[in-house]
Amino acid sequence: MRNFVATILCCSLLQFGQAQQTGFFTDPRNGYKQAKEYYQQGQYSLAYPIFRELYQQQREPDLTNNALNSQELRFYTLSCGLMLHEKGALEQATEYAELEENVSRVELMSFHLGEYYFRQKDFYQAVNFYEKTSLTNLENSQVATLKFHQGYSYFNLQQFDKAKPLLDAVRQMKSSEHYVDANYYYGFIAFRDRQYRTALESFRIVENAEAYSDVVPYYIASILYITGEKEKALEYAGGRLSKGKGYYDLELSKLVGHGWFEKGEYGKALPYLEKFAERNTLGRYDQYELSYTQYQLKQYEKAIEGFKKLSGKEDSLAQNSMYLLGDAYLKTGQKANARNAFLFCAINSSNPTQQEISRFNYGKLSYELGYHDIALNELQQFLATYPNSSYAAEAREVLVGVMATTSNFKDALTLLESIRQPSEQVKRFYPSILYGRATELINDNRLAEADLLLDKALKAPYNTAILPLTQFWKGELAYRTGAVEEAIEYYTDYLKNPVTNNEVSSTNAHYNLGYAYLRKELYRQAQASFDAVIKTPAARSTQVEQDAYIRSADAVYMQRDYKKASSMYDRAIQLGWASSDYANFQKAMIAGISNSGDKIRLLQQLQQKYPNSSLIPDANMEIAQSYLANEDFKEAIPYLQAVMKDARSEALKPRAYLRAGIAHYNLGNNEAALKQYNTLLEQYPNSTEAEDALDNARSIYVEEGRTSEYIGYARKMGRDISTSQQDSLSYAEAEIQLSNGNFTNAISRFDAYLKNYPQGRYVVEANYYKGEIHLSRKEFAPAAAAYEAVASRVPNKFGEKSLLQAARINFFDLKQYEKAAGLYAQLKNFASTEENKLEAMRGQLRSEFQLGQWAQAVENAKELLKAKGASGDDKLLSNMVLARAAQEEKNYDLAISYYKAAVTGGKGAYSAEARYQIAWCLFEQSKLKESEKAAFEVINKSGSYEEWVTRSYILLGDIYMKQQDYFNAKATYQSIVENASIPELKEMAQQKLKQATEAESKQNTISAKN
């Protein structure tokens, strides 16, 4: 039934519509009237087809009186088309507005075009047409719409000055449909212009409007807060937040949190600040407020994470953050991180008071954490900058503590000696610092400087604790420099009250004292000293004990108690000690006292038993000497030839050639004898044996009646007999000046002699004395040249000493390590004493170390480690070389084992480097915790060696970088930039600081995106 009624109704309406349409077109005026009513009622979809049809009709000729105004119809048709977004309407309406001459209609069409573009949200075009519209042609409702839409368009185009008066006009029309909207946007502009009271009036009107109730409360709360009504603002914002789901709830949370923060109500502020932080990337001040609130509520770990994000700037906010960060770290027991935070605060000058406190805290924490070198520097600068600071007294106390415990003896000594009136507390630390610095200089082989400091330590008050140690080292230095009587005195003093500290021990004192007595040929005292080192020899006796026992046997031997000495040598042989070859040699010498045959037999047995012994050349020479003494010249010759061929017997060869010549002469073979003399004179013209060879050759020539030939022979051998007297006189002139102490004249005469007689008889002497004079004047380059001239003519009576001096000068003073290495290697071959041979080995090793010739140095290092009498310094250096060689091969575990042995061996520069290299090797193995610990070992125990301490700091920064702990990495690098004095390391730290800053920034950016 219902469907049926609906069908009838639809048909009726259709008929009505058709009837109406027919009526309209029958009477166009009725149609126009109806369409206009639809238009005025806003029923554009009904008006548009009528206007369009009428307009089409009016375009045809109409001879009746019913014709309508076609321009009117066109205006309404286009207006409706715009309203309905009909195709082509925009273009035709725009054309109409541009070409139509009817001003009022053009302005109305501009209004409609503005509305069209407004609906399309093309606000730029909208205001373009609104500006062409006059209010006089608009109805009241259209006027309000125009003003609001035009104002809103300006608002969206951010042309607030143009928008404001339009919106202001509409917001006062309570009857306007745009009243609420206009108040909102006008309020926003007034808020922007800081016209807070006006803005508040508008916002109050719209605060409960559905469209704006989620937004406006934020502005109202902000205005109340800004205008000083903070209590009202907090109450209002809190009430709105309790309702929830506001668009600006997070911003309101921030405002409420900030309000409570400013009132110091941190407990009330925190929930709001944390709520805002949960869903926002915080600005710097917002982050500070949150972190400070957490700090005040003792939520230190949370505060720390926030404050860390505020580093890297140089404003007061960053400085205050770092200051509080440092304190938060202290309160949580994180001193290392606190120190870094105070560093960032200390380099920021925004707040002078915080800078002062932070500089003090940075210095103090540096001391407490073992950064003694930095603590010294920082506290010194602190006292210089803030002499009247309330922290000055404590700073001085901390500085004294640094001096007491630091291994930075070099800087500490400089500081102490600059204090004009040291306190008693400072005086108490002075002896230990003197002693500490002296031992460092000893390890670095700067013996003269060390000796001066030890003298000061002996005289300083409060030196009781280090007095025995000082006496020991005074004895050691005296012995090394040849002052044997002084060495005996100091060793004896030490042994009256012995203490043990590393190399300082009663065992070493007795051992060294024994050698001192041997040098003085006080054999009974030497024996007693060596016996104090070892009572009962055993297979496991240490190297020092073994050597002491052998030296004791030597002392017994020199006292001519041959039976006891022989028994002691037998004991060493039975125990299979490394010096068994020497014991066999000495037994042979004892046997030779009564029976040369036994001596020869025992020496021959030594050669069979120890074919690689370094004593083989000596054994051959002794056998030959025994045969010569027995006039068994023929038997002596093979042993002398063995000496000549042995690469280990360079020092013995001149004597071997001379003895061989004598043997051949006594066998009646003058030609063979002359051959031996010729070789000696050609190869070793400056040896002491050379003159004897020349005399022996002359005897042969005289004996054979060839005296006239001798002069030619002598000249051939470099001896000009005819000028020898002039040669002697010229040299004598120089020698007289030397004896009289006229060194300048002496050098001048020596130079003249060498120029006139470049191959003269006294060339060696002239160069040697020149070297001595230049060295006494610290003229190292000419001294080295003179010694090298003597060394080039070895063997000679000054050859060994000249080699030693030339090598020392090139190494220590001229830093010509390549030349030094060659000279030390030459000395090793010509050394006649174990002491010089040891120095040659260690000098060659030091030179190769400086040159970085690790592979070449390995064999020498291993030999030195095993050498008799090798010192702790020798072992330290050998281990360093072996470690570096292993490190070059990336065999880090082996390298670390050698470095650890080096660290055990001393406290000097090499030990400092060894500690650093251990840390570096561990870093290369990615053992970061162990590497960090090892780096701190360098800082804590090797403070006097800035290079290795600074490199260790850089390594710490690298460790933190690898752990992505950019805050501590930046702080570490910054510390180096602030304190390092080595330019290349400072530059390295600056570059790494930049990398750390960039890495942190990148990390923060990624975190913010996530």
C-alpha cells in the first residue's frame, strides 16, 4: 500500500514540475522571479537551471514585451555556476569580472569568485577578488561573510596585520554566524601581538565552543601565566588536563610543569614535565627543567641522562647543566664522569663562580682518580688564577698530596723548587721527590743530572726514609763513572742500614761493592763482599749469585790460594752454570802456574767442551803463549793463526800477528816473520804492537845486511823515518800547551799537526786529546769527530775509549742514532773488558730502538738478556725491543708478555712506553676494559713522561668512542686539547674531538627520529 502511495506522489510531483516549467518559459518573468527567490534563499541548485535556460532564451530575438535583461541573467547564471562548481563557470565568471562594464555587478562577481577560491582554500586568489569587492553592493549577511572570509584568508597567508581589523569587526557581530570563529582567530592574532588581555576576551568567548574547546584552553592558561596570574593559570590548566583529550594537553602539561618548577614545587612539576617529554623531542631549556627537577628529587641517574644531552654549547645553560651533572655524578659515586662534567663547566666562562668551583673540582678529582699530571697543571693554574679563592687552602693541600704520591717527579720538582717559603709539610715530601726524579734520570742514563739530585737528597731535611736508597744509588753512580773509592764509601754506608726497593737491595750492594774492591785490587775485601751474596752455590742460583761466586773464586785466586780457588771453579763446573767455560779457563791458568803442559791440556779440553764459548780466542792465545814461553815456536803458530781467523778476537789479533812473527823469526823463517809484521802494520798501524813489529822488522833487515832497504820498508808501512823528528817536535808543541792547560792553543797546535802530518806518528794522540778538550767544553760535534778519527784507527791505546766516547756523544748528545749504532757495534768487537762490551751491546740496542730497527735488533736483545752482568736497564731495553718486534708482527700476546717484563724492570721512559703499548695492544685485540685499565696504569705510574701519558689519554678517548660513550670521549679529548703541550698530540686530540662531537650529534638525531 505504501509503495503505491509513493508512486502516485512521485507522478504528481513530476506533473507539477513539468507544469511549472512550462509556465516559466511561457512567462519568463515568472521564471526569473522564482529563480531569484531560490537564489536569495541559497537554493542554487534549483535556481541555476532556470537562470541558465532563461539566459539561453534571452540570447535569441524576442519581439514580445516579456524580454529579460540578459546581463542580469548571465550574472545570476555564472554566480550559481560558481556556487555549484559547474564546469566552465570559473573561466566565464573570471572573464565577466574582467570585461563587464557594470561596476556593481563586477564587484559582486568578484565577491563570488573570492568565495569560490575560499572554498577551494586558494586563499591567495580569494583575497585577490575580495580586495576588488565593495561593501556597498553586498547584503548585510554577505558583508559579515566577506570580512570573515577575507580576514581568515589573510590569516592563512600570515598577513596578520590585514586580517586583524576584518576579524575584529566580525567578532563584534554577535548575530553573525562567524562570530565565534572570528573571535578565535582574532584572539590568536592578539596573542601573537602580545595583546594578552584582548586575546583573553576573545578566547573566553570561544573556550567552550565545540570546535575550539580542545585548543583554546592552552592559550588561556598561557595568557594567565604570562600576565602574572600564575596561580590561576596552574589551576585552570590543571582543571582542563583533568578532563583529558585536549589537543594541547601535552603543551598544557609543559606549562603546568614549568609553573610548578618555577615555584620550586619539583614533586608537583615532575609528572607534568615527564608527560610532555614522553611524546616530544625536548628543547634545551625543557630538557634542563626536567633534568633539574629530577636532580632536586634525587633521581640522579635520570638527571644525569638529561644533563648529558646539554653538553657541547658554551652558554650559561650548558655550563649550569655541566655543573649539576658533575654534582650528580659525585652523588652517585661516579667520580670519573664527574671529573669530565666539571671539565666542560670549567672551560665555559658564562658563570665565573661556577667556572671557579669547577676548575677546582676538576683538579681535585684528577688527583683522586690518578690523573696526577693534569692535577698538577690544573691546581697550579687554579692557584695562579684564584689566589684568594675560598678553595685555595684546600687546593694547596691537594697539590701537596699530588707531590707525595705522584710519579710526575719532574714537574713536581720544578714546582717545589719554585716555592720560596715551603711549609714543613712540603719539606717532608721534598727528599722523596728528589730521589724519585733521580732514579728516572738514572734509568734514562742521564747520570750527571741524577747525581746532583741525589746530593740534594742527602742534604735535605726529613730524608730518613730515602737515605739508604740514596746512598745505594750514589754508590752505583760513583762506580759507573770510575770513582771507585767513593762507590765503596756509599755502598758501605748503605749496608749499615739496608732497605729493599726494586734494584736497591743488600745483595746488589754487596755484589757491586765486590766489583769495586776488585778494581782497587783489594781482593780480600772483594771476596768478603761476594761471599755475602752467596753462601752455598746451587744449580738454581740466580745469575747474580753465580757471578758473585765466580768473582769470589777470582779474588781467592788473586790471593794465591790456588787450591781453594780451583775447588770453587770445580763447584761451578759441576753445577753446570753458564760460566762453566770461564771456570775451566781459570783452572787451566792455575794449572799453568806449575805445569804449562797441564794448562795447555785443560785449555784444549775447554775448546772441545765449549766450542761456542767466547773464551775460545783467549784460550788459543794462552796456549800459544805457553808454547812460546817453552820455546815451542812451531806448536804456537797454529793457535796464533786460529786467533787471527776468529771474528770474535778482533782485540787479540794485533798481539797474535806480533807473536806469530816472533815465532817464525825464532824458527829462522825471516820472510814469514816479515809477512806477519807487514799484515800487522797494514791492518793495525796504530796498535801498540805496531811499533814492536816495526822494531822487529828492522832487526831482521839489519841481521840480513839490508839496512838501506829498511827505510823504504818503513815508508811503505806508513813510517817516514826522515821526518819523524819534525813530527815529534810538532806534536810536542801541542802537548806542552795541553800540559799547561792552554786548551785553545792546544787545539790550534793539534790541528796544525794533523794538517801537516796526516799520517804522523801521533795522529791518534792528537785526535784523542782534541776530543777530550772539546768534550770538556761540551762541544759535542767536534768532540765526536775527533774521537771517530781515533776509532777509525783501532786497535790503538786510545781506540776502545774513543769508540765508547764517540758512540755516547752520537747517541746522547747529537742524536745521530745510525752512526751511534755502527760505533757501538764496532766497540762490541774491540772491547777488552766485559763492562765495555756490555755498554756496546746496550748502546747498539738503544740506537736500533730509536731507529725502529726491531727485526735487526732482536738477536742483540736476546744476547744482552743472557749476558753476564746485564743490568735491569739492559733487560728492560731488551724486552722492549723484543716486544716491539712481536708487535710489528701483530703477535700481541707475545708483545704484551715482553712489555710486562719491561715494566717490571724499571720506572723510566721505556717503562712508561711499555705500559702504554700494553694498553694499545689490548685495544687492538678489542679488550676494551683491560685496555682502559692499562691506560690508567700509564697515567698513574708514569706521570713524568708526557708523551706516553698524553697518548694514553687519547687511547682512553678511543676506547670510549668504540663503546659509543661520546660524552666521556669528548671530555677526554677536550682535556687533552686544554692541557697537552705536544703540538702533534694536541692536534690529534682536536681532530678526534670533532669526530666525537659529530658522532654524538648523529646518534642524537637517530634517537630523535626513533
